[in-house]
Amino acid sequence: NEISRRKANRWQDMFMACYSEDEIAEKINATNKTIERETKRLRQSSTKNKMSQSFSPQLYDIWNFAKKTNQVGHYGNTEERIVDNLLYLFTDPFDIVIDPFAGGGSTIDVCKKRARRYWVADRKPIVERAEEIRKHDLNDGVTGPYHWGDVKLVYLDPPYWKQTAGKYSEDESDLANMSLRDFTTTLTGIIDDYGSKLKSGARIACIISPTQWPNEDKNTNYHDLDLIARVGSHLELDRHIIAPYSTEQYNGTQVNIAKEKKLNLVISRRLVIWEVI
């Protein structure tokens, strides 16, 4: 009655990707009782220990990475070690991580390495990972696994407003193509909605860069501060991390304009972390 070796990998992948016991049982033609037994066995196995060690956490509130290590390249991908740090700080093996802006799927890669379960989606999953990334548009509301009580972290890496306008789509409902007011309101609503579904002690982390250069006057919109000021009282600011870009993102002409206008060029993203209370 045990799951055959041929089906074992498929079963474990679906379990870690937060499919229900009913969905797994139907997919691999096994009974729910067998799935329940194998789930218990996995949780107690040495996998839990092997995949949760060898972290190299950042000790300070500036997380600086010289080079990306993501396995899959994708426009807008953020360094996967940021997710790794968040897993170290706020999760344990078999806790669930939600990422609704999946991009290239780096959250999946890190969660597999660390034995964290994951519910990962995107409004337009990339072809290379279409089987792993669920298709979901947050304009239709937040969603996630059927067992919200096991979710310990929601990781949000949204489009950075005007900086990515037209990069993902021409759709007016795309965060990148909205007005600043609508962008802030929509993203705040997403954060609040997730917060209303999570248990006390869970975290919501949002990484975002201020918008400066795409603005005609080069003034800076500090999206992180807007979000901090607007989220609901059920979320308490826990940490505020700086994640710098490389200074090489600006060319000589831009540097000269910045000197002429006495600007401070933006070279950092801000990682805001709230705790659900």
C-alpha cells in the first residue's frame, strides 16, 4: 500500500507545493490515508534537518549582494538570497511561504533547498516554469493554500511602479501601469488582505525600490514609506532592510545630470517586514 518509488517524487513535489491531500491522491492514484501517512513520515524524516542547515544569514540591516545567484533569469528578478534570509529569520521546515509575484520562480528554488512548503503564483507565469507557478491575478483578490494556518511568510516582490511601466504588459490593471495613487492603494490593499488571513506571528515582507529616474522632475517617490504609513493596524512594522543595487546602473549622462541638479541617485531597494498581530 506504500507509494511506489515511481510516484514518490511526484507526491513529494506536490506536497511541498501545497496541493491538498485530495489533489495529490487523485494525481498519483493513491488513497487519502496513504497520503496522510506519507506526509507524517516526511515531516519526521531526516530531510527536515538536512535541508534546514548551512544558512549564511545577514547580520546587519543592509543586505548587499554583489552578484545574482538565481537559477532562472527573468526581468525584475530579485536576488534569491533575500528570500533565503527571510526563511532563516521567520520560518521553520515545512512552514508555508506565499509568493504571488513569482517572476522567475527563485522562491521555489530556495524553498526546495530549505524544506519549506510554497504557494507560488504570477499573473503571467513564465513558460519555463509554467508547471510550477500557478496562474493568478491579484486583481481577482488574494488567494493561497487551503491551510492558511501554516503560512508563516508572504513575500511580495511587485512591479516597482513607473520603473517597470509596460515591461510586463500594457494592461491598465497592471501595477506598473497605474497612477501613483492607484498603485499605492492597490498594493496596500494586497498587504492588508494577506494580513487578515494570517495567524498572529506570521510575517509579510515587501521589497520595493523608490521611483526617481523615470519621473520627469527626478523627484523621488518613497513607496516603502507610503506603504508603512497606510497599512492597517493589524500589521506591526517589524524590520526595515536596505538592499542596494550596484552603482553601475547609472550611466555618465545620468550622473552628470544628478550633479547639476544636486540629486541623490537612488541605488537601493527597501525591504519592509510586518508582523501580523
